[in-house]
Amino acid sequence: PDGVCIYLVADQKKHLVFCSDRIWKMLGCTKEEADLTIANGTENRFMPDEIKIPEEQISQLKAGKPVVLQSIQLRRKDGMLFSVRAYCSMAESPDGNRYCYVILEELKDEKQIRFS
């Protein structure tokens, strides 16, 4: 795996609580930008929208079963799109909070596209 993200899922929103350094590098962000993104609760591009995930897989996630998204597109800070495989799972903590764990693997064989 190339990197890990952890989200708190609450109030119909996903709040990034952790993201490994490798993912920030994949996205072309500095450590300072990464820290500000998490501290400010800024929207990010790591967690795929549920709209793009088939309903069956959403149900699996909510049931606590892992889901593999074979190829999704993320955008680097410079506008370059790249493909990753995402391994996702959800778990509930003893205090009732739901967390989504995402492991990303960059698919280096797929063509990268730059948007201006």
C-alpha cells in the first residue's frame, strides 16, 4: 500500500483525522499543507464520493465488511489525475463513533492525465 487515511464519519460528512505522509506526497502537498488541511477540516480528495460507489458496496461498508474500489481517479495539486486502488472498511468505536479506514495503492501502469 502507498498510504493510509482515517475518517470520522458523522453528520452525513467525512472528517479526515489522519493521513499518512505518503498520500500527501502522492497529491503533491507539503507537510504544512497537510497539517492545515486536517486542522481546518478542509475538504479533500482522498475519500471517494459515495455517489461513485455502487449501492451494494456502500451497504457492505456500513455492515463492517471491507470494500475494494478497483480504480478511482484522484487529482494532484498541480492538476494531474492519477489512478489508485482503494481498500476501504468501516468500524465503530466503543463510544459509538464510526470511522472509515482507507488504504490507497497507486496504479502506476495507468495513464496519467494533466488538466490545466
